[in-house]
Amino acid sequence: MAKINVSEVEGDIDYREEMEKFGIEDIDKFLSQMKDLPVMYRRGLVFGHRDFEKIFEAIHLKKRFATLTGANPSSSLHIGHKLFLDQALFFQSRGADVFIPISDDESYVFKKTESLEKATQNAMEKVIPDIIACGFQRKNTNIFISTKTARVYELAVKLSTKATFSTMKAIFGFDNETNPGAIFYGVTQSSHILFPQLEEHGGPRPVVVPIGVDQDPYMRLVRDIAQKVGMVKPSSTYHKFLPGLLGGKMSSSKPETCILLTDAPDVARRKIMRAFSGGGATLQEHREKGGNPDVDVAYQYLFYIFEESDKKIGEIREQFKNGSMTSGEIKDYLAKKVERFLKSYQKRRVKAVKQVDKFLIR
Amino acid sequence: MAKINVSEVEGDIDYREEMEKFGIEDIDKFLSQMKDLPVMYRRGLVFGHRDFEKIFEAIHLKKRFATLTGANPSSSLHIGHKLFLDQALFFQSRGADVFIPISDDESYVFKKTESLEKATQNAMEKVIPDIIACGFQRKNTNIFISTKTARVYELAVKLSTKATFSTMKAIFGFDNETNPGAIFYGVTQSSHILFPQLEEHGGPRPVVVPIGVDQDPYMRLVRDIAQKVGMVKPSSTYHKFLPGLLGGKMSSSKPETCILLTDAPDVARRKIMRAFSGGGATLQEHREKGGNPDVDVAYQYLFYIFEESDKKIGEIREQFKNGSMTSGEIKDYLAKKVERFLKSYQKRRVKAVKQVDKFLIR
């Protein structure tokens, strides 16, 4: 089974090793030349890239470019998914057209939903409102459902002759028992990524796809295919995975591991207060020896997402390390930020439910 | 490579053996109860069936049913293709809704056309007008292009989880070098066949697909899949292959082997006059020993398609066998019929070119 979701990556990852293995480059040289970056870029959550030159140039010369991030409609979105969308939002703010394929086909052929109808329904009722509420501009955001958009299959057919079952097997780990839908999904995914380069969307252009390193094999496939069909090889950026609340991975199917974008603020607070902590075993021990911010989940959420102020995050780190701030206090501080975020997000989401048709393209 | 086209079947076929091997039944018991049958049914061109009871019943009880026959847009249609369409026309005259998928995807993934665009263009400019001109009623004829109709991929995805790569390999002869588009086409073809049973077309109902025995493996696949998704297992009828003009198979890419529906009448006549003959080696020998109508191509075209009158075809057979009618005279007689047919067909085709959009569904 293909590892397609962030939530399926387990264990600790040595990002430096991954970068060397796959030829992913450090993104700092570009980021250091860009202003007003969101915290995820300023603080190293996004660490690597492939072919980002094209995107950097497009931003600076105000040339046409696009960004793309997909969503799987098997469940509601959580904070981990939002990291992808936030990157798309960032590129939109720098001039990109945004494309968001909703892969109901993937959800069904890999048996994450019991029926294709259920996947499509989830897309319409849950995932697309979840996405819109993140704050995408109506004007240059294109959301499309994979099985409802004829161009997806048409382009996938076109791309399909540029790969073989051998290639797909090596990348996705297919075998004789794999269903033909799953086998074909490999090229459908390439079709999603090259979709922004269709003639009706203005033809070939740079496209940047924010991904996790686990998704890099699919990037290498689509880059290989792109050049065979006369399209621009898509660029990618790589981000670290945020740990789940309990220290392991986030999973929508285990609600206690993650903050869903549709969690009631008090539910989110309760989850945060139970999060894995880097504090001392007892209050006394904590006051004496201090805590470890690098394994404290609440601290990491603040550092990578919720605390904008560099001064404030520095103070928190310091105080947690010297024991003057407790793990409970950090959690409470984070919970307040998350409650505030969810309230305003969920207000936007009420409106977003009615805007689905305006964002959908066919 | 999958054997999908009539034109790919080679050599002599023992139909009785094929029937026994695949469990295809004799269709005579149904045909003998039906009136005003076209010659192809009266004279045994259509010889077998699978599950025709449902269709026989639907015709007699005037229940909803459909017929389906596909076309591959890699080339223009010839007389051999017309045999499929004539059967669809016959079922339409008995109350069926007609569905005609144009598989531009198949054409491209099996490399019969150099590009998908070329296949789609051929469909619009050549094959669809060719089909309409056969005389389909506007009202209940639905032509659709596989990559232009979102429902095709959507249904194919739904069906795809009911098969495995093993199954597809066994039926289509795929290997590791097969491209993912070709692998998926196996289920796309099932999607075409089950398309008339979609809710938007009124839901499950009997569907009859006229095929050659070489296509039976795909029928068995789609029948198996149909029952797994709560649709009616499609029925099929089987017809013999007419020989090409030179005695081998017909192939659009070898124009001398077949009469194209777009051949100028005089071109068709010239091809017929050069057809493989069952007459004597010399006129004298023919007059003495007579000819063999069963290998005479012109005679077979008359018998199975162009000579409506049972009396007349009986006379021709007799006179050819006893040598009083020459092979040249049979060819001339056929050529006149074909010229008349092509003139009236091509008049309809001029109109058909403008009707493409009216017959297309999306």
C-alpha cells in the first residue's frame, strides 16, 4: 500500500539523511532572501526543496506560477493537513494560482472509505469547506474532485504511456493482488500535479508542491513524466512532520492524537492539556532540572505554528528549560491560542459551506 | 497486447469449438420466435449468445433494455465494423436505448494512434459521423467519448476494486512493461459496458452487447464485476467474422482488404472486382466444374449482408455452383448493391457531420 498520507509516516525521521539520499537541497538560501515569512518558513519547519529556483524567480519577476496541494477525503482535516494548506496560502500571497485536487478515487481504491460515493460526499460536505475556511482567495483558487473532472482522467491517460507497471511497482509497492484502480492512481496523481499546466489553465508553467519526504518518490515520477510530455518539471518543498498530541503520529481516526479543524474549542483544549510533555516527572523535579522543549509537543506547536513573536517563543523556551514555566502553563498558553484560532476559523467555515460550488472547477 | 478488434483475429475459427469452450449457447431458439429479422440473423451470421433470455423477454414484454457497441477511433469504419452497428440498430428497432462508447483512451494506450488528441479528433471528425450515418435514431442513441465523459472514469474507479492485476493479466496478457493506462483500460471497458445502468440512465437493466468470440473474455470479466456492484449482468450475442476482400482479415490500415464506409462507390467497385474468388481457375473450368460459394468473398457479402431476398440468394448460389454464373458476375452484382448502399449512406453522412453534438452525451 502506498504511503501517501502524512499520517502514515511513523517513527523518527533523520531529515538530513533523507535529503542526501534523495538529492533534496537546503531551502535556506532562498528563504533568507525573502521577507515577511510565516513562522513555518522562518523556523525551519520547511527545510528542503527540489528545483525551487523556478519558483523563487517567478515570485521575484512576477511571472505566472502555481502551487498545488491535494487532500484525501477519507476524513476531516487536522492541524497536520493545515500545514500543507498554509504553504499553498503563502504561495498564493506571493502570486501563485492555487490548485487543490480532492482524490476521492485514491480514498476509495486504497480502501480508506467504504464507497466512492462516501468519499465524494465527504469531499463536498467536510473536506472542501475545511479547505476554503483556511482563507483561500476565491479568484485564483481551483478545487477539483478527481472523479468529477473529466480532464483528470484525460490527462492521466495521456501520461500513462510514459510509465510501466514495473515503475509503478517500484514506487508504490504494488503486487499481483493490487486492483487496477490503485495501479492507475499512480498516474492520476501525476495528472493532478500537472493539471495546472493544461492549455485551458494557460499552458506550461512552474508549479510548486509542498510535500513530506515520504512523498518524494511520487515527485520524482511526475517530474520524469512531465519532461516526456513537454511540461515544466514541478518543483517541491519539504517540511518536517509535527508530532501528534500524544507524541506519535497524528491520525484523524484517533481523535486524541490531533486537533481537528472542526474540534470545538473546549475539546481542543482538553486534548492539548493531555498532550505529551517534555517537563519534569514532578513539579519539584521540573523546577530543579527544567524541561526539554524539543520533545514537548505543546512547545513545538507554538514554535512551528502558533507563536508569531520570536521574542516570546524565545522567552518560553528559556523559561521552560530553566523550570520557571511548567508544561501545564505552556499547554494552557497554547490552548488559548488554539481556541482563538478555532473560533475564528470555524466562523469562516460556516460561510465556507455555502461557497463550495464557487471554488469547484470541473 | 489485448486482442480487442475484430481485425486482430486471424485464421479460421471453429465456432462450434469456441462455443463449447466458453459456454456460449446457440441463439436459434430465440431467433426462430422473432419476426422480420435482418439477413445477418436469418442466415446464421449471428450464431451464439450468453444470457439472451433477458433481452428476449424485454423485447416481448416491452421492458426497458439497452444495447451497446463500442468503436475505436484509430481509423475509419469499414463493412466489418458496420456489422456491430447493424446489430445495435436492430435492437434499437426493437425498443433498446443505444449506447456507443468511443474509446479514444484505448486507441492511445495500446498505441493505435500517435496521440490522444489525434484519437479524439478522429472520433469527432471520422468515426462518430460514420456511426450516425448508419441510421441511428436521435432520441435514444447516446454516443460518448471515453476521456471526455467524467462518468466513465468515475464508474471505472468504482469497478476497479472488484478486480486485481492477476485477473487483468490473465485476460489481457499484460506484463511488467505494460503501461498503467492499458492496465486500467480493462476496467474502463467494463465501465463502458455498465454505463447504461448508471442511475442517471435509469439504473440497472438488461443490456445486450454484440461481440465476436475473441471478445468473450472481457464479457466474462464485466459480468463478474456487474454482479459485485449490484448491476444486471450484461448479455451478449456472437457473430462470425466476414472475411476481408482478399480472403484474410479486414484491416482499415490495408485499404484493399475492406470496403470503408467512406470509400467512393467506384473505388469500392474496383476493390470488389479484385476480391478473392471461389470460381474456377479459367472460365472454361468454371463452366465445367462450377464454383465454391462458401469461399467466394463476394458471395458471402451478398449472403450475410447485401442480398435481402432468400429466393435470389438461393438462385445465385445454385448458378455459381453449376458454373452458369461466373465469379465476375457475382462481383458485379455485389458491386452494384454496394455502390447503391454507399451512395445513400454517404448522403446521410454529409448530414451526420453536422449532427455530432446532438448525439454526444457527456
